[in-house]
Amino acid sequence: MTITPQAIPSVLLIEPRKFGDSRGFFSETFREDALEKAGFTARFVQDNHSLSAQADTLRGLHYQRPPHAQDKLIRVVRGAILDVAVDIRAGSPTFGNSVAVRLSAENGHQLLIPKGFAHGFATLEPDTEVLYKVTDYYAPECDAGIAWNDPDLGIDWQLNGEPMLSDKDRVLPAFAALPADLFPFGEF
């Protein structure tokens, strides 16, 4: 398993090894000890699974406010996504910057997104299934997000037209509306 810090170093790209033969393949998709060696020691408590039937489905940008902030480990088991993490840690030198990585069933890559980041993805293929682990339980009272298309973020979602969005995601607030002390840098 190879773990590589991204342009924002606390976001980690994880490349599990695949062993293939005439039957198919085998891969260890999660190793707690490998993440600990890379500096990540939180415990995952919930797994989530989503299916997006159409390409250009966009989910995000989402995060959970403290005290139920979540680290996320994202992987794709069918199809492909552009996975995006936006730094929303107040005082961070990369505040407002984003990391975008192509994750697919074919490449088997995963993205570890720590607390203090908004997360979203756009499907690049139809019938895309995404699995992700989180370090805190879903708490509706802490559910929040920012607009996927905020010009201050300038994210290129690699869409082929207008995205399919949930009603919730259509009305998320602008990046500039984030509370200044939501995720103080160094505490998350």
C-alpha cells in the first residue's frame, strides 16, 4: 500500500496493491497500521455506500460541524468519480484551496480526507458506486455544506453539462458564509 500526501499534505492518496491472476484480483483495501504509520490514528465507526445512476451526478460539498466532524476514507467500487476536498480550516495556509483526484474501480485508489475539509464528488461514469468510511456517526444537526459552484473556489468538476444535484445541494451557502472559527487550524 502506497500513501502519498497531496498538494494539501493532510489529504492522502492511498494506492492499495492489487494481485491478479486468471480468477480476478485480490487487494487489501484498508490497513489501520499503514494509516497509523502515515500519521492517521482516528478510528472509523461507520461505512456509507452511494449509487449514482447517471454520469455528472454531483454530491457536495458537505461536512459535519464539530462536535461531530468526520474524517473520510473514500473509494469507488464501480465506475469513476472526481473526488474533491476543500480546506475549510480557519487560519490554514491552504484555506479555500482544494485537491481533486480521480478515483475509479479500475485504479483502486482511495482518498483520505481529514476533519476540517468539505467533501464532494462528481460521477464520471453512469452507475457509479462509492464506499466511504467515517470517524463519527452521521449527526443531522451538524450536517452542513458549501456551494459546489462557488466562484471563490474555482473547482473544475470535469462535467459534461449541468450536474444532477439534490435539492439540498442546490441551495448550499457560499464559501464566504463559513463561520470564521468553524475549524481552527491546528485543532483539526
